[in-house]
Amino acid sequence: MRTAGVVVRQQVWIDGHPVDGLIGTSLVVQIDGFAHHGTAADRRRDIAADARLTVRGYVVLRFDYQQILFDWNRVLDTVLTAMAQGAHRRRVQSRV
């Protein structure tokens, strides 16, 4: 991201939970590791976290290990497209 001029703050706490990356005020980037969703409970937890963030005004982009390593250009294009649409400058609520 840095080489594209995108400033990402890492491990920012929002609503009592850390997010992998925050761009601007409202664009959340979550990165799932190679074996991240080992159980259905793990997946449900992430779905609930994404929903909590979304209703507060955040835009959540979630990518997995394979996308980051082997499809980086598409990941970067997705982030840059979201930024071009203003996803990183949205007004967010401090509480739902």
C-alpha cells in the first residue's frame, strides 16, 4: 500500500476490537491468514464484526492470504477504487 501512496494505520481499535488496517477515517481492511477460518465460529465472529463496523458507517474490505500473495494487483485496485469513491472519508458513528 505504501508504494501506492496509501497510508494505512495498523491494529486500530474500533468498538473494542482491533482491525488489521484503517485507511482515512472509515475504510477498514481486514486480512485473513492462511488458516484463519478454521471453524464456523471463527467465520461467524468475523461476519458479526463486519456487520458492527458497517452499521457504524465503516466500509469493510476483507481479503485472504492467497489474494494478498498471488492477486495483489486486484487487491490494490479494489482498495484504490474504494478510496476513489470516498470510502475512506465517510462519517462514522462512535456508538451504534
